[in-house]
Amino acid sequence: MLDAEGGLAIPPFVEPHIHLDTTQTAGEPSWNQSGTLFEGIERWAERKAMLTHEDVKARAMQTLKWQMANGIQYVRTHVDVSDPTLTALKAMLEVKQEVAPWVDLQIVAFPQEGILSYPNGEALLEEAVRLGADVIGAIPHFEFTREYGVESLHKTFALAQKYDRLIDVHCDEIDDEQSRFVETVAALAHRDGMGARVTASHTTAMHSYNGAYASRLFRLLKMSGINFVANPLVNIHLQGRFDTYPKRRGVTRVKEMLEAGINVCFGHDDVFDPWYPLGTANMLQVLHMGLHVCQLMGYGQINDGLNLITTHSAKTLHLQDYGLSVGHAANLVILPAENGFDAVRRQTPARYSIRHGRVIAETVPSQTTLHLTQPEAVTFKR
């Protein structure tokens, strides 16, 4: 018997977008001093040359433990397969098995340097799938030409159908308002009836689309049924770097998607790596930033915000046994909060994370005492 102390019971947190192969590498061998995407790529190229099987496993396990401590039980990680040896992928496949009692880990075969623009990129992507990747990725805006980008998406969808895999595309992660690969993703998903199995991650260019095009696009997005992941901590940090003033926020149209009934969720993206030097793998931090940046600050929007890091994310991962329902596994998190609004405002830690009926993580609440005229406890409650 567990005393939840009047806390809030919710389904476990879901991390729909993270790069566990790059995590815990910030400052190795040198820091990203400019904070830009491009210097991050340079710093990662230096670190990537030092990768070993055990190195990848150790770093990924460290961040997975942070995630478990924060009440996360479902994770989708992108793993760079632009590597002739597939070192990181092979390591992460082992990690997936090792953490299975505590975390459901999905692995995306992510062609970081392109499918058609990287030597043997297509063959490496298919080999990663044969080895056991759960999801097939793409990065069309990074291909050499628009034609390559579109063709890479056709190949991604064909591969997904051949191997019965999900799809998660790094899509239009750029401030260029002419980057419109999301329309191709949606059109292919609609054509093949795969919408629920397809995700477009980032789509930061959508922030810059003109209203007329966005209006037409949203009709297709709704028809296709595809999912979206926004990564507010990293997108607000990396986008707008070529702007003077005003600087764009560079986060996709989350508010409009919610209003249109399109499934969208929030991810962390990077934790303590060359692209994002901060982070403790806490989904409430992600949600806090996302609500601000997307201007979702009405009481109801904040109170319902937990959906963006739980049920919406579960739908994106195509989870079949998720949620607090009769017949589902006894997987849940207890937050020391009255409701979703309270949890977001006070950024409450996960008091208990319960997996298959057993506590796998417990956080003892902190206590602050003022010593003024007399000792007085401060709880930050109203």
C-alpha cells in the first residue's frame, strides 16, 4: 500500500524526441561558444570521432536514469546512422534491451547527414532497420537539393512499408519560409493511409509561413492525420540566429494545431550536448518553456498542458497500452500537486514513478524554512 498523500495521479511522462547518442557530451572536447546550430555540428564532429560502443551506452544510460527519476517511462530516441560502422545504433539496441523493465525505448534510424546526400546513406538506413530500429527517419531540408529532399521522403515511406515501421522525420528545421517538406510528408501519409504512424518533428519553418499558404497547408495536415513534435527548449535557442530584429521565435504552430485538432506534443530534443548545454531530462521544464513560447498561458491551457507531455506524446509513439484505464499496465506517476496547473506552476518533481505496480523512482519533496521572527515553512502554495 502506498500513501500518495493527496497527490495527482497521471500516466507516465513520455519523451517523444531526444538524441541519446549525443547526450552528456557538452564541452567534450570543447564547448559550443557561439551557441549556434552550425558550431554544434562542428563540435559534434569532433566528439563523434571519439565514439565507442561503451561510450555511447554509458552516456545514454546516464540520461535514461535522469529520465526515470523524472517520471519518464516511454522514450523515442533518434540515433545517427550516417556512420559506416553504425556504432551508436548497435550500442543503443543493447541499451533498449537493458532498460526494458523500466522504460519502453523506441529507436529512430536517423540519417543525420542525409539519405541521398551522404555516401551509401540509403543502404546504411536500411541496414539500421534490419538490425532492429523501430522507426525510420529522414532529414529532407538537409539534403543537397529540394529534389533530393522529396525523393528521400519517397524512399523513407517505401522502406517503412517494406519493414512495417513507423516514420519520424526531422522536417523543415530551418528558418527558411520556403522549406515546405512537411506538405510532402503529409501528402504521402494521406496517400498511403499511414498518418497515425507518421511524425513530423520540429517543422520550425512553419513559424515563418505566410498566412495564405499555412491555411491551405492545415487542411492537408488535418486530412493526413500525422503527428507533430515541437522542441521548445532547443528551438527557441537555435532558431532566429540569422535574424536582426525582430527575431522570430522559431517554434512551430502548436496553438493552431491544438485548435485544429491535430496531434502535437513537446520533446526535449537535446540534453547537455553540443546543441543544448543545459537540461536534466525534466519534461515539466520542457512544458514550462513551451507554454510560454507558444502563448498557451490561459488557465485551461496550462491546466491541460500535461497532455502535451503524456497522452499526446503517447499517440505520437503509437503506444497501445498507455493511460490510467482498466486492463492497462499499472504504470503511473504521482505528482505532489493539486492539478495540472499547480504541477506546472510549482514545477513539482515526480513523487513516485510506478512501473507494473512497483515503485521504480521516488523523490523526497524539498522543504524550505524561513528564519525571520520565527521559523516558517514555505511551500509556494497559495
